[in-house]
Amino acid sequence: MRDASSIGGLFLASPCGNETRLRKPPHMPGIPRRYSHFVFGVIQSGLTSAVAAAVASAPFFGEGSFLSHWIRSAIVAWIVMLPVVLFAAPAIRRLTNLLTQKD
């Protein structure tokens, strides 16, 4: 068993065999933690837009134009969703805190 293996640019470290932690490669610059909410919003809106665009583009699969339609749709959806996610996140966080209680 290897100690660390590369998966998509991240290293999967397994020091004890049971515990698995992701760590960034040494050559990758780190974004300051104070911007983590922006990074989260970019990743979340991108993933959501890509999945929604794939579902909406499914009818084009048979025509052979799925990929081009999906990419265009995903980019447009991401441009629209990114500001929505970034501006709505604080309100959603407050609403979530109102609807839930501490364990």
C-alpha cells in the first residue's frame, strides 16, 4: 500500500491506513481562508450549473450536439448563478440557523 497517491492534482494521504485526508500539492498557491466563501460559491454554482445544463441538454444527445449545447448552457447558467449564490449564501445561512438548533 502506498502512502500517498495523486488524484486529480490532489494528494490522497493515508498516514494510518484508515484515515484519508486531501492536501494540496506543494506547487499549488493557496487562497487565503478569508475568501473561502467565494471559493465555495464558485465551486457550488459551477457544479450546479453543469448538472442542470446536462439535464436540460439531454434531448440533444441523440442529435450529436449534446456537448456543444451543454457547454454553452452551463457557461450561461454559471454566469447567472454565481452572483445569486454569492449574494444569497449569507441569507440562506441565517435562515438555516433559524430553522435548526444546536445538538
